[in-house]
Amino acid sequence: MSLTMATHSLEDTSHCRRLSSIAVLAVRSLWDDERRTFWRSTEHRERESASAGPDRLFPTVTFTCIEALLDALARKPEWLDGPTTSLIRERLIPRLLEVNSDSIVSTLLADTIPDPHGQPNPFTLARFVRALAMTASCPLASSEQQTQARTNLAHSVGDLVGELTSSGGLLDDSTHPFLLFHAARALQYASAADASTQVAANAALGGILKNVRGSAEVLLANHELGILSASEGVGLGFCAGVLAMSEEPTDRPYVLAATRICLKSQDPTGCWPLGRVVPQNKDTQESRLEIPTYQIASVLCEVLRSLVDSSAISADSEYLREALAGIGRAEGYVESSIVSARSGDDQVRGWCSDRPYMKPMVESWTSAAVLEEMVSAHILLDRFNCLQVLSSFRHSRPGAEDWPSWLSWQALLKSSEPDSRAGILNYLNERLVRRIQESGNGLPSGSERTVSVLLFGPPGTSKTTIAQGVAQALDWPIVWLSPGVFIERGLEYIEAEARSVFDRLGSLTSAVILFDECDELFRNREPMPEVEQTRGIAAFVTASMLPKLQDLHDKGRSIFFVCTNNFATLDPAMKRGGRIDHIVAVGPPDMSGRRRIIDAQLGPSGREHTNACADALAAATERFVRQELIRACDMLAEEKDWATAEEARNAARLVAERMRDSIMIGEEKYREFLDAQKQYSHPHLEDTQ
């Protein structure tokens, strides 16, 4: 693949899904429903199907294929069709749960095991552990199956840790980082899936990290000396894969250097040559380690994504551009290396790690590696494109220097609920945040009603803060949109600007999009004679915006909030289901909310009769927003100490009365808000049903 083609692939990721479809079909075609196993290849099936007995399991390849399919299901469920999800649900999960780690005997790498009939292969066991860990949270598994997966996982992790730490185990200098990467990834998944495994898994993972740091230092030194082989360059790629799992900042330079050198060992075709001579009967040779070039690319995609997510490299860095060019070449190699082979009466397309001379075959495990590569590449490229889009908008990121240190979703849930009866923050947490966090792919869904929220209420009621809080809970960037973004070039260009804005927003993934003070963009299209001209412009703008908002909703890649102070002026189409999943009224804090704010301001003073003052102030400040309550508390703090509780109460009432004419929410506007809340607000409607 040329550099130009690779650069083009950064923006157009459709090839990832297309190639993944071929990979899924290749893997699926090598499942044997009678024997309940995956064959290693079309050649393997043709050669041994007549002699293989019933219920014959080829564990390494079977666990590898199940892993790849579960990984795609978790991260790209829309890529799997009905027959594939049925296969996972009805065949693969039950088969996996029947396997006991004590009985796993691999036919691969047998020469590395002193007694292959009494000791599992650590590589095969690592594949098994990761597949179990993914099953424990798989949406296609029943609750009973998820529980069984966690039970089996606890035992299997113990076996894997034993294989790692026993005398002659994997934690020695001669172990290839490829094997350690798979063990580390399995332990990481297991630790996340089952709390009972965390101590043992994390301890073993620490040992792997220590081992890989040593290997990386040696290999990096070899590179500096000019004696690094191509195979050792590949080893550095898997060193990077392991060290990218570390939380130690001191490991970051190793990851960056190892990734760059591994990419430099790639040849112009996009392949990573390992110098193997592969015989025609390659899949009967059990004493060799094969690393598909596709898996190398997959690991590098994961490493690069972790570097981008942690801000170790920026979207506009030359490092990332060069790395993505290498990934583009690897994807070109995937495209050019598709193999077509006969499997019984069928013609199968897929991939082979290294095609033997004049004997085309499709391998299930190599095709599974391609599937993992395409999923990883798509996520990486999508992440890169999102960063490019984000840079074209004003945006903020949780944890960044400009992010308010006090703004935490958990803190808001605990102490900033404005409506104790309806519980609007808890409503959003349950209906939006948790559902996204617990979804298989961590993304919103139109069918689950987790894409869009309309927040309405008077000014100063923390609508924007709520949207920011959701962004912090999900650890997603928030994009700020105001009318100025759409009318930057004048009203005559508003349609073109809107098309450009929504096209870019539609390519974002895992972001919170905030339409703030954008009432005029979604204003009621019904004519009003006294403002006919203005209303005509509003009708044009609204008619343009609503379909684009619908498309953004239907893509289900990000959340968007529409915040408005003027709910009554919004077009009725904004208030109907379909575009907006949740309508939430955000009013000034109620009595208990006001008391929390007041206590936080007056409590630390230690003055006598503070409770009496706080009680009276909370009772006298209906319609006051947070900043007005804080100002009232500041005024009371400047007064001399109160001699009696009644004096403190009178002081509070007097301050509230003095401020009342200047507060933002007037009586009429508040009545209108309460009427709309009763009629439209989803939390309020559920509370009163």
C-alpha cells in the first residue's frame, strides 16, 4: 500500500468492516458442529475429518477463534450478523463452559512442555482465560452462564499463574514477548471480570511486566548497536503491548521506542517478515511458534490507541502520522493476502499465516487474527479521526488543566441534587451513564434511549454543569456548540455551515455534544403575525436542523445535550420521542438542595445559631439558584454574631427579602417552568405516576 493510500485509509475506515466480514465467514466456515471444535485450516479439515472422533477439541485454535468473535461482539457488535451471534450464543459459549482448564492439552508447542498430557500449554491456557473473562460479561450469555464463567475463571487463573511462576515457567529470559503478551492480556481481563482473581492476577502481571522491561532493554540496546534482527523487532512490538498495560509513567518511553522500532522492521509490503521456512505440511509441525503478521499489526493498533488516549502522543504528531502510515500498509497487506481455498464442496476466502508452496489453505486462527486486527484498526483510526474533528471545535476533556477540579459526577450525585423528589441526577445516572458503561461496546444506543437529553429550566440552574458531569462520568470529551458556530459566515450560509458541523459531529465517537443556548436553532416554526419575518427565518433554520439532529441521534456514537432556558419556544418536534430520548426539567434547588448549599457555606464558620439561620434562609429562598444562595450566605457572614436564634432567623429572612427583586427567576417564569415540568419532564412524570 502506498503512503497516499495509507493516508486515505485514515479517513475512510470502511475497508475494516468489509475485511472483518470476510474474516468472520472464514472463521465460521471452519467450525465443526458435530465435533464442536474449530479446525486449524481447510487442509487440516480435509486431511483429518474422516479420522477425528466425535467431540474432538483442538483447544488453541478453538479458544483463539472464540476470543476473536467475543472481542468483535464486545467492541463492534454491529459487525456481526445473525448467524454469527447465534453461533456464539448456541454453540461457542456452551462449548467453552464445558472445558476444564485441568483437561486442556494443546497440540501446539508440544516440545516446550515436559509432559504434554499432564500439563497445559500456558499459551493455550491464556487464550482460554481471556475467552472466559469475556464470557463473564458477554450480553449473549445468560446470567447463569456468566456466573459459571466467573467460577471457571477463578480456577483457570490459578492454573495460569502457576504455569507462569513455576520452575521452568514463562518468566525467564528466553520466553518470547509474544507469549507474555497473551498471558498478560488474559490476566488483565480476568482481573476486571472477577474480583476474586485480582490479587493473584495482578501479582503475576507484575512479574510479567518486570520480565518484559528487561527484555525491552536488551532489544533496544541491540537496536542501538545495529544488531537487532527482524524477529527481535517483532518482539519489541509485543514488549510494547505488555508495557502499555502498565500504569507506571516510567514505562511510557519504552512503549514509544519499542513501537517505533517494530514499525521500522515492517517491510514495504506491510508485512513483518520473521524469516520462517514453512513446509507444505506446516500445520502438522507442532514444534514451532508462528506469529501472524496480522496479530503484530493488531497489537500495535492497541498500543497506539492507548498512547493517544493517555495523551502520550498528540493527533498532529509526526510520530503518530508515521505509525498510522505503517498501520495503513499493514491493512493493505491484509487486502492483498486474501486466500481462496476449497473446503469440501465450498469455496472459502480467508487468510493463512504463510501459504505453503502451491497449496492454498485458509486458517481459522489466522483469519481470527485478521478479525482482531480490523476491530483494533477501526477503533484506532476512528479515535484519530475523532481527535481531528475535536480540534475543529471548542472542547474540554475531563482531567485536563482547564477542567474544574471540583466537577465530579459522583460528587454531584452525592451533594448537588436540585430536585430531591424526582431525583433528576440519579435518573440520568441510571438511564444514561450506567447503561452506557454496562453496554457491550461502551457506546450509546438509540434503541436503549441513551443518546440524547433535552435539559430545560431557568438560567443558572446548572444545566451545563450536568452535561459536564456526565462527560466526566464517562471520561469523554465535551464539545461546546453555540449559535455562533452555525452563523459564523452569516445567515445565508447557515445551511452549509450546519451540514459541515453535523457531518463532523457524526464522525465523533465517545463524546458529549452540548448545544448550549441554541434555542433559535430549534425554534417553533408556527407563524406569529407580530414577528412574521423573524419567525420565517426561524422556520427555515429549524427545518434544516431537525433532520440533522435526527441523523446524529440515529448514529448512536455520542451523546448530545440540548440545553434551553426557553422550553416553550422550542418546536413541538423537539419535544416528541425519536430525536430526544429524555426531557429533564432542571429547576432551582428545592428545600433540601438549598439547605445543603447553605450548610456548605455557613457550616464551617462555627458561629452560634447557624442552624437557625440556615433553616430560615432555606425556607425563604424559593426560586434562588446556587450562586444567589452563595451570595446570600456571604452577606450573612459579614454580619456580627447573633445574640439569639430568632435574631439569626430574622437576619436570614431580611437578606432573602432584600435579594428577591433581583434574582434571575421571576414568579411568572417559575410558574411556567413548573407547568412544563409536570407536563414534559420524564423524571417528574415517572415520580408522579
